[in-house]
Amino acid sequence: MLKVCIIGCGGIGSYHLSHLKQYTDLVTVDGVCDLIPEKAEAFSKQTGAKAFTDFKIMLDEIKPDAVFVCVPPYCHGEIEFALIDRSIPFFVEKPLALDMALCRRIMAGIKEKGLITAVGFQCRYDMLSDHVRDFTSKNEVAYINCTRFGGIPGAVWWSNKKLSGGQLVEQTIHQLDYLRYTYGDAEEVFSMAARGFVTEAKDYDTDDLSVSVIRFKSGALATVATGCYSLTGDAFDSKTTYSTREKRLDMYLLSHVDIFGEKTEEDPEKAAVGDLVIKGDGGFSSKSEGKITYRQNGDAGIICDRTFLEAVASGDPSAIRSPYEDAMKTLELALACNESMETHKAVKLTL
């Protein structure tokens, strides 16, 4: 059994704790830490883990086999270096940090110690990404349109861009990572931001929305639009469209995929039971005129977290879809968009 600790007992920490509690065959949660004692105690009551307010004391006392780092974007650095110094594998929530230079120093330490790491891009583990990757590998994508719109999260630090990185870095980085995973790497970005639509929020100092144009190494272009000005779900339809000259794929993150224009062979066995087909992996597909639909079933984060822990147990990280080094490329893309917003210039990527 692996001894696991959690650093950060807020909302995202609760998300991972809900998974860890299901892995009774693999882990025990032995230590939980938060600067707010009441939060750590709440996690302790759920697991029997010892509560701490100092993560270094916890690491030295518990000596965990793996740690989940679930802290806000501006809190990274000291925690990761402490884990590296103690040669402890770790899972870190996105975004990795708000500073690429810091990430490079952390990555150097990871490589020196040969540590197994993973990052919280759970969307890579859904039942849809293989269908999207198959589509983009077999079809020449010319243009991608990606949108994510919502409201203002309740975390007190989120509305300060210096602390959160803004919506593109803190939330829509999931879409950026999914684009990289399902299509490929980018080489240049140009972004613009707007404010003035959100007037009711207090202590609010971030962009209401931003639009980024991304050029991929393949030559294809994408636009990524994201906003936190929405008051209802009717404000905008958030999805990603991969467009070719003859067909398209619409992806609704962690929900479903619609493929239009795909020619499919009729399957008599499937037709006999109607247009709903239950796939072996638990996903769903259905066919209607001119469209194929695949649906997500279950929480991709359960697979994401367990994959990391199984890698730690076996010493084999090959099944991890988002190790720290790869996640740095997604962070660079997001931070380059922020840089472009500030400089009003296109930014080339280096990783």
C-alpha cells in the first residue's frame, strides 16, 4: 500500500480526495495539510489522516510514497522543491505555476532525481480523446475554434490575475492542453483581452474575456475565446470544433463528440438494437443522418489519479499522459497568450 499525502485542502483537493478514498486496494491517505487548520481537520475526519499546517513537518513525519499538490497557481515552488529534496513522486494540479523560469528549475530537479510526476489534465484520460486523435490523424485539419465561457469562481484569489493568471491560464488551460494532446503543438500566438463587462464583482482585477489566435506547427490556425462574464448558461455554447475541407468534429469537453460528414458502413447487428451503441470501454456512440456521436461516461479524473499512483507503485511512468515536462508546454502556451495580451505583439513558443 502506498502512503499518500495531500497538500492543499480546498476544492480541488476535495476532488482528488474523493478519488483516493476509492483506491482502498492501492493507497492510504496518511497526511493532509492546509494553512487553514479547519480545512485540514475536515479532510482528516474523512480519512483518519493526520492533519498538519506545515507541509515540511508532514513530509518528514509521514514519509509518504506520493503527494498530491493542490494549491493555487501562485503558491508553487517551495512545495515542489521540498518534494524533490526528499525524492518524493508528486501529482501537481494545473497550472504548474505562473513563471516558466520556476518550472524549468523544478523540472531540472525532477530529472536529477528521476521522479515520477503527473499533472491534473484529467481530460486526456476521457473516453473521447482517442476519437478526436483518430479524426485529426486521418483528416487534414485547417481550422480549430475553441470556446469556454462561464462565470466567476468563488475562490478569493481567482479574480486577481496576478494570483490566478486569469481565466485562460487557470481554467481554459484544460482546452489548450486538449488541443495539444489531440492535435499537436503550437508555434506562435497573438491574444487580445477586454474588460468592462463585469461590473458587479468586488476586488475584481482580471480580464472579462480574451481571444487568442494560435498558429500550430502544422500550419493550421485556431482561435481560443474564453470569458467569465456569463451570468447564465444561455450566454454561449462552449465547445471545440476541428474543421477540415469536407467534415468537422465538435467536442464538448468531458461530455460528448459529434462528427459530421463521416461516411460509415451500416452494421446490421447495431441496427437491430436501434441507433444507440454501447462501446466496450463504457462510452456510447450513436449514428444519425450525417452525424456520429460518442459520449463520455464516468469521471476521467479517477483514471488520471489512479494512473499516477499505479506508476509510482510499479516504477513505470509510461501510462501517464501528462507528466510535468509535457505539461510545461501547455503552460508556456497559456503564458504566451498572457504575454501577447500585455505587449500587443505575437509571441513565438520555444518548448
